[in-house]
Amino acid sequence: MLEPLFWIIMGFLYAVIAISAVYWAKDLKLRMNGWKWALSALWFVLLNITIAGGFTLIGENELRAGMYFLFFFGTLMIIFGFGLFHFIKKQ
């Protein structure tokens, strides 16, 4: 019943995040081009898949697997996120 409403809200939030990313990059005076935006979008998609995958496992009563999934891939995404930010900031 509420599933379409959930996806409408999620789509709205993703649009707000995408628009905000442009202003965030300008505010930090980052020189962004197409491939930097593509790497940033790829990282954001992988972060979302990590969160969705982990909580799906938890929702399927696989608490231990979900926590391992979130911890392992979440840690990787945080490390890659910091690395991507420093790479973009440096150039």
C-alpha cells in the first residue's frame, strides 16, 4: 500500500542529494568535470547498495550476515569515499 509512496520519497531525496552535490562542490571550490562526477556517482550508488544489502539481510533474519556485510563493505565505502574526496580535492 505504501510502497509507491516510499519510492516517490526516495526519488525526491536522491534528486535533492544530486542538486545539493553541485552546490557543495562549488562551495568547496572543487574543479569537477565529467569523469569526477561519474566516480562520485559510482561511489554513491555503491554506498546505497551496501546499505540496502546489509539491511535486506537483517530484514531476512540474517542479523549476523547483515552486520558483517554492513561492517565490511561500509568500511570499504568510507575508505573509498575519503580517498575519492582527497583525489578530487587534490586535482
